[in-house]
Amino acid sequence: MHCSTDDRRQLETLLASNQELSVLQARLDTLDEREKLEQLKAEQIKARNEQVRNRAAGNEHRTDVFRLRQEVAKLKERERDNRATLSTATDREQRRDLKHDLTTTLAKLEDFEDRLERAIHTAEFFDGNESEQPDAYQATIREAEENVQRAENALRADMDAAAARVQAAREQLNDEVLAAYDRGVEEQGIGAAWLKGRMCQGCFMELDPASLRSIHHTASHQLPRCPECNVLLLVYREDE
């Protein structure tokens, strides 16, 4: 295929710019800044869910505190009643029953006061367990969003510049070479490739010595093809 020196340069520009576009697109799709942003958002959701659970648990324990305080108050009132009745009762059997009830009441009171103390400490723990407020992430998330936007803008600017080089190269390339390049893209996913050493960078196959000799002896105004994948081959030429 006939290819002038200028056509070769435009083909090299077309290949390099398309490869640059692919790399830039891959970087855009896998931005570290975007991954950091998504991580922060996930942490915020986790913190919000944890806050909801803590509040629900705190409400439950506060309800326990209220109920236990009521029980303690009832037992203390019962203790007072028993002691007051004992101070005036003279019947032996009645006094025995009152003393038994007082002993039982005091044991229950001690148990409920201990449970109340633990419940208060637990409720206080949940009330104070607000170390990671979801709203605390807002400023960090806004900063991360700005970082993503800056990174995306920079990459898109580079992609626009590469796309402009692609378009300019396509407009200046002769129709036959451009058509061959486009067929390679359609059939092989790549329109042209460099020959590096013995290996075609399009199919990454090592070429046999006979093919290499034929390619290196191709006239400067002709474009060789890879015998394995049939894409246009670009070969470094010291005379250009």
C-alpha cells in the first residue's frame, strides 16, 4: 500500500493519539479520587446506620432505666411500709411474716438497684457514643467531590486534545490508508501497530525471520502488514 512520509507521520499520530485516548478513558473510569469519594460515602452511610442503631438501643435502655426506677421506688415503699408496720405490730405470727417479707423485699431491692445502675451506665454509653457523626463527613465528601471534578476536568481536557489530534490526522491521511486503518480497527480492534524487535504490538506474535526480512525490505513509500493479524505495521526507519 502506497504511503508517503507525511501519511506515515499522520498514521503514527493517529495510532498514538487513539492509544492515548484509550489510556485516558481507562484512567477516567478508575479514578483514585472517585474511589476515595465512594469510600467516604460508604463510611458515611455506615456511620448513619450505626447512629440509628445506637439511638434505638439508647432508647431501649432508657426505657429499661425508667422501668427499673419504678420497681426500685415500689420496693422502697414496700420496705418503708414493712418497717412501719413492724414498729407497731405485736402479734408474733404477723411479725414473723413481716420480717420475712422485709428480708425478701431488701434482697429484691438490692438486685434491682444493681440492675438499675448497670442500665444507667449502658444508657449513658449509648448516649455518648456519637464519635462518628454522619454530618462530620460532609466537608470531607465535598472536598473529595471537588477533587474528582478537578481530576475529571483535567483528563477530559487531555482527551479533547487527543481527540483533536485524531481528527486532524484522519483529515490529512490519504483515503486508502485511512480505510485500511479503519478496517483493522473493525476486524482486529486496532488499525495499525508498531513492530518492536520481532514482535507485532497489535497481536503480540513473534514474526518468523523470513517475514521480518520482507517487512524490513519494504520500500519506504509502502506500508507493510503483519502476516499474523494483517494490521498495518509501522517500522522505525533511520532515514526518516
